[in-house]
Amino acid sequence: MTSTHTGVVLGDEPADDAVGAGTPVAPELPVAPELQRPAPTDPVPVPDGDKLAARVARSLEDEIIDRGWPVGEVLGSETELRERFGVSRAVFREAVRLVEHHQVGRMRRGPNGGLVVTAPDAGPATRALVIYLEFLGTSVEDLLAARLLLEPLAARLAAETVTEAGIEELREVLGAERAGLGGTGPVNDDHVHTLVGRVSGNPVLQLFTEVLIRLTYRYARTYRRTSRGDVGAATADTHRWHTDIVDAVIAGDAAAAETRLVTHLGSVGDWLLARPMRRAEIRRPPPGPLEDGSGRKLAEVVAERMHDDIAADGWQIGSVFGSESDLLERYGVSRAVLREAVRLLEHHSVARMRRGPGGGLVVAAPDPTASIHTMALCLDHLGLSGHDLRVVREAVELGCVTTVTAAVPAGQAADRLQASIGRAGLDGESGDVFHAELAELAGNPVLVLFLRIITELWSRHSRTERPPDPSTSDEVRRVHQAILDAVLAGDTVLARHRVRRHLQALTTWWH
């Protein structure tokens, strides 16, 4: 399949047309009374051993972070670690499976063996988050709004910080894109956008851009196809935009890089919004060997394939995806591999194995918590700074507060915001609950998800050994109230100013 991740997919048959140049039309963030959540389903009980294993895995991951992520170092043998945590072999090995799935560590057998620290990979978590956003019914408007908040920021930072190595990479990607124009093979232009995110030097922008590009690609796959001639003209036009953006980045012209990317995304938005989506026609991944050459464990590859197949079936919550014997035959793996794959799906709340008559793998409403945790681990490993996180958090929260203020929340929405200020400090609630309510009232699930990742990192690096000073908590509540007052008054400029100043102050707590 030929694709442009700027919003175009070129197919095996006569393919979709691509995005042409256009004026910088930035779609407004949608205003919704509250984020629509999946319909509730009957909870599936989680065995106590699984909960304990998750706590042990979290403790191991925290230790790795606290020790500065010493890749290659052995934390301890199985016997030593089991004694330290006081758990059974079954619980400990389940915890190790979770650590291995997050690619934070890997158990090495034999002499001098033990749990070895490894560098994490955001790929599995990124794929899971994209499918979760698709499951929520994230709209094209939501996606475009998030891209317009973050990608121009990445282009500006890239122009300010680009290195000789970054210039070489950008030109290599453009050269490969140019070489594919006019041919019959795939023209893969997603690399330009993801590379700009990486060249920005901000690891948060890098990973968030990857999620946005992947989601755009999955959406673009559902559009009607057009002639190959139209595709050729459109991909050439997209390449010209990419060339202009990269030239501005290399020239160090931050304003031009940002403006050109906004204009390009405006034309991407025009293309996406002008074509009806066929959401019911999400394609099942093509059959093929489960060994993908990535070096990952087979169970991880099987879990990913099952995840994609559940999504392709329309995510029928509560239905039985297949019995164990059915799944063994469908995926052609051993019972041990299948059961480990199922445990990974259960960890992400994608599905859960039900035993007994009428049992099998039951589809559940997915929960992004595990993937959010993995993304936070990956960002920790990349060595982000408080400034890196604040820059992205500011972009996300300013987008949310602009949307909410424009609607001037009243009634239940206003009550929710007011109540969230009072909940800070109660029953373990942090001041982040106010920020989370603002994001949910803005109604963009992409931004809600990104803010959850940001606040998990923020709370990890802002934690202290002693309880917070009551006067500090009072000051945070006072600032939140000032922001809310501006929101309820419909004063967008003042609300944005107060949010920005608040986040700048919070950065001083980072360690």
C-alpha cells in the first residue's frame, strides 16, 4: 500500500487523491459537554495475584528509574528478587512478564543471570493508544486540532535546534520521498512529520507526533479511492510542502517553518473533512507469518495481531472472540505462547479469558492506563527535562482552556470544575484533577490522553519525601480558582495567561 501520512492513502487499486496546497485553515476545537466514554460493561474480576504482580512490576520499574536507567545491569537473580518482595514464583514471573512487555528489563537465565535492565520501546504502547483512540470514536476534527497544536510547535523547535546530523536525516528522507514520485511503488511520506518531531529535540513531541501520524494513517485508509493520476499529482504537491518546511527548518527560520506546517495541515484538514469516512470498513491485518523479524517475543507479536483483529471485528464488547482451542488453531502457536499473549491483552484490558462452558476470550472495553504508563517510562528513559514537558503541556492545556472558555461552561459543567478544585488533597486526589476536568470538558480525547501521560510524568518527578506543605496546596487551589473565574467569565485571554503562568511555576517543582 502506498500512503502519505499527512492524511492520504494510496491504495493497491486506483488510489486516493492526496492533499494539495491550501490556505491555513485551522479547524476549531470541538466543544462538547463532556467526553463521550465507552458504554459500561460488567467488570471482570482481576485475580489478586495479578494485582500483586502489577505492583511488583511497578516497584521494579521505579527502581530502574531511580537508579538512572542502567541498561545492561542486573537488578538481581530471581531468588534474590523474590525474597526481597516476598512473593511466590508464580507472582514474580507474572511481574517479570509485565516488565518485559514494557521492555524495561529482560530475565536472563543461566550463570550470572537475573533481571537485566533494557532500553524501552514505545512502539507497542503507541499502537495500543492509536487503537484505543479509534475505539473511542475520535473525530477527524479532534485529530486535526491536536496536530495543529503540536506539530507547528515541533517545527519551530526543530528550526531553533537542528544539528548537522538532523539536517542530513531530513534531506535523506526528502530524497527518498522524491525518488518515489511518479513510480508505481509506495511513496511513504510519514517520515517527514515524525522526523521533524524528533529533530525538535523534545522527546514528548516526538512520541505524540508518532501517535498522531499513525492515527491519521488509520483514518485515511477508510476513504474512497481515486485515480492513480490524481494520486501522482497530489503526492508531488505534498512533497513540495515537505520540501518548503524542511528548507525553513534547515535555514533556522522558526516562523516560516511553523507557518508552512500550519498551512500544510490546513490543506490536510480540507482533504480529510471533504471526504466521508467508512469507519465500518477498518481492514483486518493481512494474514502472514507471526515472526516479524523485530526480535520481540512471539507472545508479544501474537498479542498485537489479536489486538488488531479485535479492532477489525468492530470491538464487540462482551462477545467471545474465540475459545482457547479456536485461537490455538487460528494463530498456530503453542498453548504456552497463547496464554502469555492473553495475559498481555488482559493487562491492557483488551480482553479476558473466561473459563468454563461458553467460555473463551471475552472482548472488553480497552483501558489505556498500561500504555500510558509505558509511554511515561519511555519518556523517562529518553531523559526529558521539566522544560520539555512544560512546553508540550502548555500547548495542550492552552488548547483545552481556549475551547472551554469559548463555551462559557454553566450548570453541571461549571459545578464539575468547581468541585475539582475542592477535591485536591482529598482521598489521594492531586491538583491535576482540575486540569483533567478542563481537558475532558474540551471534549478532545486525544488531548485528554496526552494530558494523562504528561501528568503521570509530572507527578513522578514532582513527588517529595514529605507531605506537601498545606500552604502550597492552598496556593494551588487559589490559582485554580483564578483560572476558573476567567473561564466562567468567558475571558479567554486572561484564562490563557493564568494557565501559562501556573505551568511555569509548577516547572520549578521538577526534579
